[in-house]
Amino acid sequence: MRGSTPDTNRDTLDQTAAALDGPITSLTPSAALGMVDLWRTACLDADGMDLSGVAAGLSDLRDLLSGDSLDGRAIADTLAGLADSTQAAAAQADDDRLRPTLERLATNLGRAATALGA
């Protein structure tokens, strides 16, 4: 990992998954942007895993959340795509400690997408 440790990245994923344990609508856009930025950085710093699909989805989500108005349907569709990318990353994860966190995150992202109408 460039500039971070595997434990730091796992902590970032754990924090993101925990934040998504509750209703997605309880997150403010600024809190969501902070999580997106941290998670995207962790994805870009990851060695040994192709997280480019997740990073691209996070960039799309960041663009949607930082716009002048929030488009719930577009956010839901992006979250659904992130859920799929994250599930694929979980399936390819060599780290048995990382896989359950990615699976939990994929589940939470899918649930959030459904709650927003995807």
C-alpha cells in the first residue's frame, strides 16, 4: 500500500460499513463525501487487488454528492453499481480478514441503493 498500511485501509472499510449499517438517509452529504474520499484513497492505495471499479464508482458518487442538487435515483444507481463492484472485490480478496468487511460493505451498499429506489 502506498502511504498507508493494510490495517489503516481495513479500518477505513470498517468505518464505512458501520456508517452504512443504519439508514442511508441519516448521513449528511458532507459526512458521505468524507467517507467516499477516505474509501477512494484506500482503493487507489491498495496493492494486490484490482479496485479500479470501486474507485471509479466512488468518483461517480462523489460527483453526485457534491453537485448543486441531489439526484436520489442517480445516487441509488451508483450505490447499486458500487455494491456489485465491492462484492466482486470481496470474491477476489486473498486476505481472509478483508473479505468479510467487503461483503458487509457490499450488502450495506445494496441495501442503501434499494432504500433510495434502485
